[in-house]
Amino acid sequence: MAITKFRIVQVESGGTKTVDFGSRVINASTAVQGFDMAYSKDHHVRSIKVATSMNGFSESTVTVGATSEMRDDSNNVGKGEVTVLVIAECEA
């Protein structure tokens, strides 16, 4: 019998985090729960990109990654932090 567990982690853009679910992981996925990006001065935002990735799982852990990028019309780049929802199907 399997149970679904959820964890929330903060990941800096370009970084990874490993999450322990306390029991063997059968399958896992990620979702963006939120993000935080800001310029230090006034900018007109041209584009915002935010993504999460499930980089792998082993035994009771899941490793996730995230990226966040913001650009303005002058190609100034801002990066931030992503709040990642990690969903794992685990052995009961």
C-alpha cells in the first residue's frame, strides 16, 4: 500500500535540494508553489521564467531543482528563489 506525502522547500535559482520523506519513495514529482524575484531599482520587466525539476529519487529521498529568471528591456537579469512543492508516493 502506498501513501502520498508532501514537502515544501525553498530553492535558490540554479540550485538543488534533497528532501527526506522517511520511507521508500516509489515515485515523485514537483510543482511551483511560489517564487520571489526583485530588481534593486525600478525596471520594466520583459520576461519571467520559473521552473522546477525532479532530479531523481533514491530510497527515502528526492532531489529537486529550480530556476527563476527575470529580464528587462536592457537585458538586465534578476534571479530569485522558488518555493517547490515536492510530491512523493511512498511505501506505507
